[in-house]
Amino acid sequence: TGTGKTTLAILFAQSEKPNFPGGVAYIHANRFEPLSQAAFGALPSSAAKSLLIIDDFNILPPNIAGNELRLVLEQRPFTRLLLLSQRLIRLRAFQDLSILTLGHFTKAEGAEFLGKRVAQVLDPERLKGLLKELQSIFRGQPPAYSAALDALATGVLTADELFEFVKPFQHSGLLG
């Protein structure tokens, strides 16, 4: 947890979107809905190359997960999969998997990574002031600080929207 797997996958998907004319889809694995059903609901039915990102793949039992992936790939053969997991994935039926493992970021590495992402959407002067202000609001709360930067970097919130959203947290005691 907390290594930036989802963020990295979203960045990859955004940068590679032109290579997937059939679209890019994201689903979150869960034990209550068959993986194939969620995938078919998220993926277009076109025959064009598409990317399916499956987050928290590790929560599925390996035998069920393998069968569900096989079903998806049989019905959508042009789909490429990006599986995100908190532990090493072992799927014996899929011999051609490429595996990338991520270790935990140090606090400094995490801040640098998120800072670079935010720098892509904000000018450097605005970014410098923004980071200082966010640090004062979220002092001692790295997850909240990280989530705020992530919302900016992914375009979920503009800087003005973010500050409107975090106003209640500026009062002492609300974050712990």
C-alpha cells in the first residue's frame, strides 16, 4: 500500500491512450462481482486494442482470478491488462506476464514524485506557494497531503477547488 501503483498506472494510461484506440478502462477488483462482468461493463465491445487496468487484483483467489482473466481475454482478444496488486501475482496459466514490483517510497521520494506530477499542471511559482500552504494545512498528515497533491496532479480538482475543499481542515484539531 502507498507505493503509488494506482497513480503510476493512471499516468501510464494517460500517456499511452493514443496506443489504445479501443479505449482505456479502470476497474477495482472485488469479491462480490465476477471480474469478467466488471471488465465487460467497463470495456467497449470494439475489436480495437484496449487497455484494462484492474486495481487490487490481489484480493481475488488466484484460481478464480486466472479463470476470469482467461474469459476476458477470450472475448476481448485485443485487450491488454495492467494488474495492480499489493503482493506478487502468481498466475501459472499465464506464462508471458511481465511483472514490475514497486518498493515503498520514502517520504522525500513520495513528495518529489507528487511534486513533479503537480508541476505538470501548475506554473512553478504557483506550485511553490501551493505546496507551502498545503504543508501548513496538512502538517503531520502525509496521506491527506498526498491525496490533495494527487487530486491536483490528476486534474480531479483545480487549485482553487482544492483550497475550497480543505477549508474545514484549516482549523486545529480536525486532522488529529
